[in-house]
Amino acid sequence: MATPNPSPMRAVFQNLSSPDFYRKVAEAQHVPLIAIAIADVLSDPELKGNALHPNAEGHERLAEKIYKEL
């Protein structure tokens, strides 16, 4: 699962994204990649407990996204 680039400006504008190296590693290792689940959750201020971590609702949403991908 990819984590987003640390970017205060992208966080403010609710537009986090994950670095490309996650895709490259996943392809090289032949493993699935959940690329945007964490970035999506942390891009929504309603789903964050602080600047870096999801709140309870954010964790629930993240779990739903992971379940759907698996």
C-alpha cells in the first residue's frame, strides 16, 4: 500500500498523491499495489484526526478501500 508524498500544500488543497516508486517496486516484485487509498483518505479533512493520521471514520474508509482492492 502506497503512502502519499509529504506535502503541506497538497494536504491543504486536498490533493495528496503517492510517489511513482511504489508502482515500480510492485511491478518488479509482481505484487498488487493499493496506490491511492491512504492518499484519498488523508486528502479529506473530515477523515483526519491530525495532519498525518486518519480518525476513526478515516480508518473505516481506509479498511473499506483495502477490502475492495483485495
